[in-house]
Amino acid sequence: QDVPTKLVAKAVPLPMTVRGHWFLSPRTEYTVAVQTASKQVDGDYVVSEWSEIIEFCTADYSKVHLTQLLEKAEVIAGRM
């Protein structure tokens, strides 16, 4: 199943690695495959084949994230 995610990445000249951050939900199974696109001098793009598929499952919320959620809930409850 496709899950909408937000990818933030900075394009850098090859052969450097493009690093990105996906904002994923906890306790969720994901399937990921990527393609790259390189803009050519003539303005066209060369698109790579799909990478191999990687499947993984995210863990539960960390203690830090739970603390942040608790603090946000307390602020909202204080306003009500």
C-alpha cells in the first residue's frame, strides 16, 4: 500500500550521496523503492531504473517523543 510521506532532500553533485529524511509514523510497515532523475544539458531528464525494494517496520514512539506529546497535550488541555 502506498503511504504518503514527506521527503526532504538536498540535491548535490554526483557521486555524492543525497541524504533525505522521511517523517514516518511509529509501528507502521513501509515498502520503499527509489529512482533518480538527472537533468541533462538539453533540459531532458535521464531516469534510473527502480532500486531494489526495501521493507521495514518503524518502532514504537521513543521516550523523548512520548514526553513531547505529553507536553503538547498538557499545553492544549491548559487552554481548554
